[in-house]
Amino acid sequence: MNQKGFANVAVIIAAVILVGVIGYFALNRKAPSPAPVATQPSFSEQIQSFESMGKSGYSGLEDRKDYVIKDASEWKNLWEVAYARVSQKPALPVVDFNNEMIIAVAQGSHSTGGYNIEVTGILEKENSLEVQVKETSPAPGAMVTQAFTQPFHIVKTKKSDKEVVFKR
């Protein structure tokens, strides 16, 4: 084969490879995921404000448990247990239990780090308060702290006599 014929074959091969690569990516392209739809509270629901009082990955709260606290002695006890593993315990925050209450979530004990729990919202419904909770766990194979952890989150919100429902 002469040089001109070889150049033509090379151009044809390059064109076939280019078409194949473009075709591969066109066929394997994923459609974009639809944007998440934000849910709006209905007329019988209202977003309730809250204030974070304490959050940590290390605590004495070894059991997976949700708390609704409406008096000072229970509040003091929860704070003491939550910060039992801290050498310098933060001062107990003041809560006016005539108008406020404490909501807390504890994820329980884990043998490594990489876990988290958080109150992300409180929705006041007609007959209840819905506490929205987000929990995370480490991905398989993730590098994590090699220590026992007990994640928790404590928030203060407006006092209510409605049933408190925790949604994860």
C-alpha cells in the first residue's frame, strides 16, 4: 500500500473511532435528575422555630431515644448525662418552662465516628408537633474516628401540649 492509501485508511479508522466514542457517550448519558420538590406546609401546618442548645458526637446518651422535656429537673438530668463524657461541661442553658420546652434526639452508641443526628425542623400540625430528624452514617469504607460515639442534638422550642411525633 502506498503512503496516500495508508493515510486514507488512517483517516477512516480515526473517523470510525470518533463516531464510536460520541455514540457511546450519547447512549450512556444519564438524564438529569428532576429537581427535588420542596413541600410547603398546608394551611393547617405551621413551621415552628427552634434554637439549638447542644450537639455533639460524644455523650453519655448511649441509647437511641427521643426526648420531650417540660420541667427543670428532667432538663438538668438530660444535660448532665449528655455531657457526662466532657471534661469541662458547658453551663446548663436557661429554659423558661412556662413558655418553652426541650426536644432532644440521641442516636445511640456506635463503635466508630462518622455518625450524626440533627433536628432539621419542627412542623406544628393540627393535632401534633412533627419533629423532623436527619440521621447520617458513614459510607462503607469511609475513614472514620476509631472511638465510641453517641451523637445527640438538643433544641429548645415553644411549649406545646400537642403530641410530639419524631419523623426520620
